[in-house]
Amino acid sequence: MSPDTSPESLRSSPPDPVYILGAGMHPWGKWGRDFTEYGVVAARAALAEAGLHWRQIQLV
């Protein structure tokens, strides 16, 4: 069961803590891709650095 993330629920209770376990970067200056692709490269690098898999991420 997923947590209730409705606006009403978020206003009535404090949010759960957020943890950032890694940070990734793409090679800046190498243009020619869609910005979404750059984000995917950075996200994959962050997950690898943190030792996590996509399935372990609860919310983006």
C-alpha cells in the first residue's frame, strides 16, 4: 500500500525525512542530448555511488 501523498495529508502532518545518499554528474560541456538524458546519467551515477538500485527508490 502506498503512503497517502494527497495535498490534504501533506498539510496535516509533517513530511517524512528525506535522505540523499549520492550525487551524480554528467560530463558538462558535452552537449547534444536531451536534458532528460543528462538527468538519467546523473541519477544512475548517484544510485551507483550510494549502492542502490532503482527499485529501492520510493519517490522522485
